[in-house]
Amino acid sequence: MCMKKDRILFLGAGPAFTRSIVFQDKYLRLSSVYSGDIITPVPGVDYLDLTRVGYFDIHPFLYYRGSSILRNVYSCFHTVLRALKIHYLGRRYRVVISPNPLLTGLTALFIAKITGAKSIIEVNGNFESAFKFSRLGRKKANRAEKIKDKLSRPLIKSTLKWADMVKLTYRDQLKPLKMCDEDRITRICFPNYVPIRTFIESEKHDGRYILLLGFPWYLKGVDILIKAFHKISPYYPDMRLKVVGWCPDGREYFESLTAGDPRIELLEPVHYEQVIPLMTGCTMYVLASRTDSSPRVLREAMASQKPIIAANVDGVPDLIRDGYNGLLFEMENVDDLAEKILVLLENHELGRSLGQNGLFHVQKHLSEDRYINSFQDMIERTLGDS
């Protein structure tokens, strides 16, 4: 078994809310078997003073909010500089982990190469579908998007081929990339960390609202859910819809879809601590995504013992078994989603059964302990006999 002498370097791609429950709980639990460093951008100066969680040292730098090109250059530069400083101070890490196979993945490979560490690249989405559905309904990409797509595909394939280990969140995640067995990719598959115990132990109630959490909104199917809500709302005038998350563009489009209905709330992003009462207080959770890998929100909803309706896409069926711990609907099918919502609103016993089965499933198969065991297995397989 790997002990704390096996230091791990985690690289962050986006701003990390280092004081959040999900961040701190993950690294505190990993501290039982590992130590290491976390290099990550943070959203503000009030996050710069947090420098340690458990046995992991945090090396934060401010997230650059300018153009994406400058942001990527800025992030890569700071990450490499800090990684080399850690290495040459003698705190050697044996594994470098990137949360994606794009520029952060390339940065992880570079750091691993010059320090002699092993590399793990995580894949946390279906990139092909993300390219397709990131344009707010536009069928054709603009010039900048075409360039980005053309550069991203070969970059993703290359980083995955060069990595010592590729971590997937669902079994068929690489199929859209058309990567075959000849590519010789060593892979492992398990969902990302969720502090399910926090949701299990929180007080639950029915606040009479349907909930969707996530971003970007078009990718998450917010428009699909709003249209479905319009179909069911005449029958249940006391029911509300809450959509919570970041909408980087096209917010006016989603606001226009609400048709001024005060029961539809389009809310700004919230800190993770505020997600807990939102989730534990909803009537049901709906995941209307056009693409999704292994959504954290589904495990949070199961831990909150809430009935779930989810689009039958990508890795969702690996988490939700139709009729057992949730209901699946055909992706982008507004009528099918509306019908499933009505089924749950009319059949309270079915809702209770789905919630109970979801709780059992998440405790047995998706607990924090299962994550730690899977993580240890990944590290041991990556290091091998080295």
C-alpha cells in the first residue's frame, strides 16, 4: 500500500474554492494515505492565505479574468514555475495529476517529464459533445470556435496517449474521440469525489420546487427544462422551478423563455455550502443535459434522498437505472421530460421509492470510502514497480 511518502501534485484548471466542503473534505480524506501539493488558481485574494489542508500544501495564485489565450498562458506559466520550485526545494512528488487533457494536461506532462514523475490525466466530460452543444443552438461554429475545435482534438488525443494513466468517469468516454486499442492508453474508471455524507446528514424537506444546478446553461439543457415546466405548471400552480448556475452568454435567451412566469427563478451561482440546502429542500432534481459524464449533482441528489429525472446521455445511465433510482428521458425531448415530471408529481410513492433506492445506491457504490479505495488503486497501478 502507498504511504504518505508518495507525494502527489494536483494541478487546478479553473478557480478552486479552497474553503468549500467538497475541496477540503477530499484532501483531508486523501491525507490518510498520501501527502503532496496543490497548485491552483483561486477566485480572489481572500483565498490566497489558505496554504494547507491535511497533508497537502496549497500553492494558490489569482485566476486571470481576461481573454482565454492570456488566461491559459498565465495559468501554465504560474503552474510550471511553482511546480519546479517545489521540486528543486527537495519536496519531490511521484505523480502529477491534471483535471483535463487540454492545456493543463499538457502542462502536467511537461512537469512530469522534467521531474521524473508519473502523469495522470483525468477526463471529466464528453469533449466532442461539448464542442457540438456549446454554441447556444447555433449549428455552425464561428471562425474562432473552428480554430479552437481543430486545435483541441489533436491536443486531447496526444495528452491522453502520452499520459502514464488516464482516469475516466464512465466506461465509453473515449468513444467519441475514436481512440482505439492501438493507442495503448492505460485507463481506469471511477466517478469524482463527492462529500455525500454531508447531504445524508442534512435535514430534508419538500420546498415545492424542481431544481437544476450547473453551467453552462445550454449544455445543461436549461431551455429544455423551462419548456417542460411550462407544460406541467398549469396542473401544479404551487410548483416552482429553480435554475442555479453560471450563464456565460445568452442569459437573455433563457430569460425570454420564462415568459415572465414568477415561478421560474434563474439564479446566480452559489458557494457549495449553499448547494446543500437547495438540494435537500427540492421536490425533485432534474438533469436535462445535452451532454454529461458522471454528474456530481446526481450523487448529491441521491444522498439527499430526492427523486431524480435525468437525460439518457453519455455516462448518466452508469449512475441512474431507469425506474430504480431515477427516471431517464430522451435527450432534448421536452414532451418526454414533462411527462416524467408529471409522473413523479402524481405518484408520491414512486418518488419515495426512487429516493430510497438512490440513497442505498450512493451509500453502497459511490461513498467517500469507495472513492479513496479507487484512487489508491489508480496510484498503485500508475506507479507499478517504480
